[in-house]
Amino acid sequence: MKREIKFSLLYRDMWQSSGKYVPRVDQLEKVAPAIIDMGCFDRVETNGGGFEQINLLFGENPNVANRRWTQPFNDAGIQTHMLERALNAIRMSPVPADVRKLMFKVKKLQGTDIARSFCGLNDVRNLENSIKFAKEGGMISQAALSLTISEVHTVEYYTNLANQLIEMGADEICVKDMAGIGRPAFIGKIIKNIKSAHPNTIVQYHGHSGPGFSMASILEAAHAGVDYVDVAMEPLSWGTGHADVLAVQGMLKDAGYAVKDINMKAYMEVRSLTQEFIDDFLGYYIDPKNRHMNSLLIGSGLPGGMMGSLMADLGNNLESLNKWLVKNNKPTLTQDDLLIKLFNEVEYIWPKLGYPPLVTPFSQYVKNLALMNVIQLIKGRERWSMIADNIWDMIVGKSGQLPGELDPEIIELAKANGKEFYTGVPQDLYPDNLDVFKQEMKEKNWDFGQDDEELLELAMHPEQYRAYKSGKAKADFEADLAAQKAAKEPKPEKVEVPVGNYEPKSMIIDINGEKFKVGVSYGDIAAETAANGNGKVAPAQKEAPVAAAVAEAHDVLAPLEGKFMLTKDTSETPLKVGDTVKEGDLVCYIESMKTYNAIVADKDGKVVGILKSNGDSVEEDDVLIQLA
């Protein structure tokens, strides 16, 4: 009798491995019946990861999306699963235990069957609560091994890790090859060891196709005894995503395994609908390069799941960096130039940081630090001169134990910055605070939601949830989408302006064949206004006192681009006008690439102006705060 291998469709991860956003709930409801009709999936990944946060970012309610999107699969008997990040749950920073516990309860009641839990550092202390809380909430606990390749990440390392997680109570194991850099034989040995020691434990393989190993890895996983294989489908398979179900099914069937048949009519419908969603708005946030495989990823080890955000970050930073280069009479860079510099820097710093597995959020931390180093070095500054708070937390042990040893250079750097190393249980650093958010909801007269799901969203994503409730999130998204669309529209023809030694008061210009009469002025407009003879004060004179006041103030400038934030969580008190600060005091943050960069005062003074609002986009050298 042939051994059966089952498939899970990563419909959530397909999108987030390609771009920034996921489909709206109405789109997800539209595609669900066709996915079911394909007849080949026993599981579907519906949520977790960035799903909830992304819904909030485009002004939609993730709880509504979760319930309505999972229901068709529940009705059809197809298991649904989510991805969660242990200590970080479904966000990028540590989460109090009471909020983590509520999450599993809510997700099960919303229709999610399986919690795939991973710790980016493979610290079993962080996964212990995930296993415990998932089972208490009625979910199947699937503990994941975050795969990477280094001198400390051996077959024995992962075999022992799986044994510990199963002893802790994990129902299943996921071999999570999030970067697709796990060598096929390496993956096969790990799975074989797990199945030999725990034959009744389900093992699921998750891989990405970016570097080029995925099909061979899947075949080795099958030979080693894997039970489930994660797959994607066109038009979002391959590239930085995952192998296509058609190819995987054909390969495994030929190799003698029992695999379900695929209803090709339904496959084409899902394919068509997915393309429809791309054409609607999601395609504006998908970098075409993410649709390609790239063996350069083997060296850097960066995961496919973050390549969508990586390319977006790279584009934003490249624009800012090139402005600086032009201003300083230096040659500009292409995106490929910056990408190669980034990959090289990742390879250089990763061993020095103790080999954190390159999975969320630590892949972002390593990538962000590498990119900051590259930018600083290009500008003639020192490496390590900008390290975000989240990255420091990883370095000093607040996120968990690093798999390898820190380089002495990093240890000395930490000491020089007054950082203390932590060896305790990471969760102990983040005390329960659900009551704080309950109080906020009561004060604002907000509904706790079915099964406390709205309370969970506020506690899990405070800033994003508040922006969603106020309508700011939807307005910001719609403005950004309009800008994305405008950027792809044809540019107007170049306007020809007459040149001469005269000053016309108006002229006729031609734009795309239409004639327009416009007023013009040359020379010192302020001086002309002042000399207009009507006895009124010129605008330049009116502004002089304000200019003088600003000149006397000391500006706190943005050292990088990102989003201005006065605080990073509710435990901090925001700065306000009138406060006195000392040199070195924390005044605000810039959130860039999902990490918080602390901004400190570089002199003593009194706050006379806060020029940005929470969430405002800022560029390097923008004035954030004024001190007098």
C-alpha cells in the first residue's frame, strides 16, 4: 500500500512572501470555495504571521476576516492553521503571557485548528507557553524548528530540539525551512531522526523555493517519512514563495506516493481569482523581482517570507540614500548595487551576532542592522553606529538565548553602550498587562468583541488598532494606494519654458496638446512684495520673528527615514512641549523596517516644539523636535 502525503495550501504566506498585503475579506470569501473544490488540500494556512496587522493597516477588521475566511474550510472538513512567533505571538515584539494566552483561545473560536509556533532563536523556553496555551485553547500545537545553516545548526541540534518540544507536549513538528536554504539531504536526515524516535508524531515540511533547493528538499522529506508538505500555486508560486502544488503532486506521484488528484478546473479558477486580486490593488505592493528565484539567497540566508518587505525597504532606503549621494556629489547606486552590498554585509555580521536563525523577527533585525551598516559605511561613518532597541534586546538576551557565541567586538560594543546581558526567562521581562487595555476599552466605550477578540487586537497591535478605530489607517492606506497608482501612470510631457532677457507676467504653455495661460514671476518675490507701495507689511517681514525663534532653537534631526513615534509601547510616557531633557535622554523613536530606533537629545534643553505626529513619515535630516 502506498504511503499518503498530504498537502497544505499556504494561501496567507503566498501573499506575504511576494508583497506587503493580503486580500480583503470579500476576496478571501470569493476564492475559498474554489480552493475547496480543488480537492487536493487537507490543510490551508489562513492567518497568523502578519495577517491581522495587515488587515488593520488597510483599515479592515482582522477578526471579521478570520471568521468569515476560515468558516468555509471548517464546513468542508479542511483543517486551518496559523503561524505565531512564540514570545512575539503575531507581532514583531514580545507579548505579555496573558495576551498570548487570550490569542490561542480567540483563534480557535474564530475557526483556526492548528497553531504553528516558532521561536526565531529556537529557544524552547519561549515555545513552552505556546505549546501549553495552544492546547488549553483547544488547538493542535505544532511546534516548528526554525531551520538555517551554520556551524552550530547541525542535524543533531535540530533532532534534540524536536525531542525537547515533543516532551513539552507538542502534538506535531514542523520543519520550517523559511529561507529555503536547507540542503535536501540535511532536511531528510532531520525528518528521518524525528520519525524514527516518534513514529506517531505528525511532521510537516515548510520550504521556500527562492534559492532553488525546494523540489529536491520536498522529495528528500518524503523519503524520510514526512506527513504533510506546504505548497503554493500560480500566480504566486516559485520565486520567493513556495513550490507549486502541480509540480509537487506530479513529482511525488511519480515517486510512488499516494497523493490526492487535483481538480484542474478549480485550480484555474483559483489562479484566475488570485490574478484578479493582484490586478485590483495587491499587485502595486509586489516587487516583480520577488517572482524570480535567486541563488544569491543561499549565501545571505534571508527568508523568502520577508523578501516582499525587504525589496520595499530597499527601494525606500535607496531613494533616500541616492538623494544624499547627489547632494554630496557622489555617484548614485542601483537597487542591485545595494542588494549585493546588503547580502555581503549579512554574511559578515551574522556570525558576529551569534547565528540567530534568519526567521521573523530576527531575519529583519539582522537585515536591518546590515542595511544600516551599509548606509553608514557609504556615508563615511562607522559600522554599528545605529542599532535599534529591538536588535539590542536580541543581542543581550532579552528575546532568548542565541544559538552561537557573540563576537568579542559585539560584547565590547554592548558594554560601551551601557547594555546589560540577561540570562533569565524572556517572558519574565514582559509582565501581564491585559487589564491596562481592558481599562482603555472601557474608557473609550469600545466593544470587547465576540470572545474578547477586539480586546485581543488592541492588546496585540495597540497603535495599529487605534489607527484602525479612528479611520486614520484606512485614509493612510487609500492615500498610499493612490500614490502607488499615480507612480505607475504615464508621466506628462516635458513643459518647454521660453528663455530670454525679459520678465513676462504670463506665458502660454503646452501640456499634452492643450494650451494654458499661466502667470509667472522672476527675481526676489519677497522684495517685490515689500516694495508694492500699498503700505502693507511684506510677507518676508511678517515671517522674520518666527524665523528668528527657530534659529535660536536646537533641532533634533531624524538620522534615518521611517515613522515618527513618541513611544514604542504603553509603558512609556510621551514627551510633551515644556518638558526639560538632558543630553542623552530618550526623546522619541523612528520605526524603520519594523524596528524601533531610539532618538536621544544631543544637548540639554526645554522642548519648545514637537514637529511630527505619531505615525508621520519622516526622511533623514527632517526636524523632529526643537529644544531651546
